[in-house]
Amino acid sequence: MRFHTLWAWINKNIGIKMRNQVVCIWFLLSLMVETRKHSLNYAAVLSGLNKAQFSKFLSNNYHVAAYTLDSLSKKQAKALSKKLKKLESLPWKIVIMIDSTLQNRSTQKTENSQKFNHGNGYVIGHQWTNIVLYINGIIIPMPPIPFYSKSYCRKMKIQYKTEHERIVEYLEKLNLEEYIGPHISQDVVVLADSGYDVKQIQKTIIQKGWHFIIALKSSRGIKSEAQYSKTPKSSGWNKVSEFFKNQRNLAWETVRIFTNGPKKRRMEFRIRHTIAFLKGVGKAQVVCSEFKKSSKGRRKFLGCSDLKVQPRQILIGYKLRWKIEIFHKHVKMHMGFEDVAVKRFTAVEAHVHLVYCAYILLNFNPPGMPENAKTILEKQQHIGKVLENKKIASNLNILTQFGGVDKLKTELKAVLMAA
């Protein structure tokens, strides 16, 4: 692949206006190659442009970045949905995954930066709720939902909403036909962990005609079908953890599923399941599962709105949710999700949207990409070789100029200082 071919392919897919085209494409290319840190300095050295041009572009063009991600995710989804395939061993074809991730920052002085309790301690940064599509084995990030603090909302004069309220609003407005064209709503399943065990989110999913598989909080209210018909709707609800302790008549079953990695590994669970009523939502399948050989005996409770599927399919479906965790790992480790050194939050938003654009472009398989380049890292290394060949050609051109040796020394010093 030649550099001008790669440039033309990126430009064709993002369709950005001429005045932002050069800076935007070079910034995307800086994210699409392997490096220790995807900083603005690195983008400047790679492109030969001034660092201030990238900083100015991010600060002033959030809406350009948001529109680019929106159109690019729709373009990839439409290309993949021409031949929709059912998920392996599952009745659905389209998966929507919901999960949040934290973007670490070094100080709270940056706009909209907050302290979040993240397991082992507090983390300073921004929270992003990602909504991704999973079609034919490919993750497609859609525009993410940033979490705005109350102080930032006051400053920007926007209405404060909780994360769950913003997710409900997002799902209500989401028109899947713009992504995959005409489809059967029952082919769509939404996956989320217990942080999104919220009746408004679940009711919104059902109203859209989709199904959900969501991990339930141990305190979630539940009733058996017999209890629901005999007790008032406002009382008699049991915690799901207590419910399964009391339902001794539900026998344990062994379920074996396999991982999807290069080395398939068998996982054994023991489960109990029943059809029950979730408080504020309605009838659903409820599964209590735990690792069969686990010494800790940690249990997970799953709720599924599809009453026709088998309990084993619910476990396999929920296991797919791990794909969004891998997506978070890739954008953080390989694509500079956290390598942002700007103060204004609109610049941070532009950066995140362009990181997701770069992720989609790499998964789109640029022209000339070797077939054996399967991982993000392998694809980045190939793009890096294309840019390296361009750099070599550029250096040869500099050496032929008057004073070319001194010019080349100056460029090499700039590269070493940015490294």
C-alpha cells in the first residue's frame, strides 16, 4: 500500500471539509500507528505540522469529530449488515452493548474532571458511557455519552442528568435503521452489567421491541408467577438473592460453554432458572449462576426479557459482553484514549470521538492490509510501515536539497525530543 492510497481511502471514508482535512487525517494516522504515547507532539513530528494546529483543531471542532464518528459508524454498520448472520448458538443477529469506562487525568483542574471510586481507590478523570454495536463478529462504537458534572452543567448552562437518564434518552432516540437498514426488532439484544439494572432502561429496551440480558443486582425486587397473581403489586417483592435461597424446588443444572479465544477453553457453570416478574418491568427469565468448581461460590443473577431462549443461551449471550471490555482495553493501550493533554472538555470530547474513528478505520481493513493482520497491533504496525516508507522517501528528497544534511539533523533531533 502506498501513502497516497491510504490518505485517499481515509479521506473518502470520513469526508471532512478541506479546511480541516489535512490536520484531521494526520491526527487519525497518528492514532492508527504503534507508538509509546499518542500525544499531540507525536502527531506534529509524524506530520511535520505544528503542534498548535492539532490543539486548535481539537478545541474548535468537537462537532466535526462527533459528526465524523456518527457517519463512520453508520457506514461500517451498513457494510456489515448486508449479510446479517445469527450469533453462534444464539437466536439474535444484532447486539447492543452498554458499559462505562474512566479516562484518567492527572489533575482536577481540567474541565469536567471528577473523582470516581474505582474499586481499589479514587480515580481522577472523565467517565464515558459507551454504546457499541456487535455485528458479524465486529465491534462498532457509536457516539459515546460523556458524564457531565453538576458544576460543568452550571457553567455550560445545560440541564444536569444522571448517567441512567442520559442512557434512556440515548436509546429512545436511537434509530437502528440508520445503521443497519430495515430489520426485525426481535433480532436485537442489549447486554449490560448490573450497573444498568435500572427499570427505566429495561422498559425502554422492551418498548423498542428489543430483548435484553442484564446482570441483576442482588437486591433487585422479584416475584414468582404464583406470588405475582396472589399479592398486591406494591408489596411482596423479594430480593433476587433471597428468592433463589427460598426456591428450593428449583434444581441445579450443569451448563458447559466454551471461550471464543484462539485456545478454546471449556467453562462449567451450575445454574438455577425460572420465569418470574421483575419489579417495575414485567415477566422475564431469571438465572442464578456460579462457577461449578469455584471455591468462593460467587453467584451472578441474570435477567432476560426473551422468554423463548434456553438458560444456556442466556449465559452465552451475557458472556459476549466481555467484547466491550476488550474494546476499552484496545483503545486505552493501543490508540491513545488517555493520551490527551488539553484543558477544555470539548477538546477531550473531540479526541475521544477521533480515537473511535481510528478504531473503526482499522477494523474497516484499509486497502493493501495483509490478510494475516488480525489484531489492532498488527494493523497499526502495517500502517506504521506505510508511513515509514513515506518518511524515507521524504528524507531522500531532503538530502538532495541545498543544506539537506543540516535540515535532516534538525528533524531527527525533533523526533528524539518527542519520543
